Amino acid sequence: MAFYECYIGREPGPDETFSWEGGDWSGNQPPGIGAGRFPPSDCSQQPFAILQSRIYDGRYEGKQTDWGCWVARASKEQILEFITDCYQDDTSHDDPTRPYRYEGYRSILEAANNLDPEGRYYLVAIEEIGFN
């Protein structure tokens, strides 16, 4: 089974291996900022599909960097706009009886609001294969 997720990435540190210019296509994805993954949405399109579409249509500067990873360079402002676009028609993130979505949304939004406006970040869409 495949899992489709998004997260906010950051520039790699000296011991991390992400390369925008190319690299090993097995694990070439930016490290995350530690806020977790974007929670699923009750909207017709999930964050993964929205991000992948925006990379392919040129709205975001991005590309595929790994067999199952698409990365877009993004400013703090673009990340906040992306979050709004993903969840603006979804009320599940306001429902505390759905803790994964409720807490996940708040975690991502808080992390994005705390980003340095001058920093370099990434929006990352990953496809992970899970086995039972």
C-alpha cells in the first residue's frame, strides 16, 4: 500500500544528504522541520496531489528528486498560502474529536507561522510504500 504525505522541509545540515541539484534517488529528500506531516483533508484533493500538481504546472519551482519525492522551493509566505489552500474548505481540522487532523493541522500551522521570513524552505510531497 502506498502512503501520500507532505511536510515542510529545510536546508540540510552538514551530515544530511539532500541535494537539489541531484543525488542518490534513494532517499534524496530534504530533512523536515520537525512539525510532522500535513494531516489528511476532507477536500477533494489531498496536500500531496495539490503540491505535485503545482510543481508540474509551474506554479511552484520544484521537481522530482527521488523515486517517490517531489520538492518545491518555498518561502514562509508560500507555505502559509499552501496550508490555507489545502484546508480552506475542510472543517475537520476544527473538530477536536478528530485529534489526528485537529492536532496535525495546528502543529503544521504553528510551525509555518514560526518560520524565519528570510529562510529557505521546501514543501515536500512523498510517496511511501508500506508492507503488511
